[in-house]
Amino acid sequence: MSNKLKTLVVLSAMAVVMTGSKAFAANDIPPLNATPSLIHSIAVVDVQKVVASSSQVAALKKEQETKAKSLIEFIEKARKDVAATTDTKKKAALEEKYTKELNNKKEAIDKAYAEKLKTIDNNITKQIETTAKNGGYSIILAKGVVLYGGTDITDQVIKAVK
């Protein structure tokens, strides 16, 4: 490579570097002394504590327990009916019928649970977002992933969720 070509490559590289640094300056990157204000705009939330304190979650758990008990009662009744049947063909038909019913009931319960859980999750997420916005926080992190720092807004979110 000739000396003129080497010089041209070096000058081109320098121009790219200089243009790049001007681009960064033009993007208004905050100076290092602006970092403390950023730290004050970070909030942390103990999501597990919020979920555990939610009255919606408690009601859903109670509802699931009731549905589980009704499934157990259904299974016990089905077992008794199948055991009381002596004809093998009727017994097989009953087992198939009860199995199908049980699966349908379980699917319905699971679907309803998933929908309600999604609604609760959306409500909690909205409350976290609203509480953070009202407090002037721009970044919200789960408390479990933060080693140090951030303002804990968990209690505020719990009050809003209840």
C-alpha cells in the first residue's frame, strides 16, 4: 500500500471517529454529574409481597380450593358408581364417561383460573405503573434483582392494589 493511500485511510478513520463523537454530543447524553438524579428516579417493588397481599389473589385461592374440593367429590362419586357396576361393558363406559367429564371440568377450571390470574396480573402491573408515575419514577425494577439503591414503593402499591 502506498504512503498516500495509508494516509488517506488513517484520515478517513479519524473523520469517522470525530463524526461519531459529534453524534454522541448531539444526542444530549447527560454528563456524569447528572447520574444522581437518575438514581432518584428508580423505584423498586417487591412483587411477591404485593401479590401475597392482594385481596384478589386471596379470593382466587379460596375459589380454587372450593373447586378442587368439588372435583374430589366428583371423583369419589365416580369411583363409587364404577365400583358398584358389575357389568364390564357398562363399567368401561362409565369410566370413559366420568373421565371425559372430569377432563372437561378440569379444563374449564384451568381456563377460568388462567383468565382471572391474567386479569389480576394486569391490575397489579397497572397499579405499579400508576404509583411509579405518580411518584415521578421513570424506572421500576423488581426488588429481588436490585442489590442496592432505588426507592422502595412496595407499600404504596400494596395500598393501591387493596
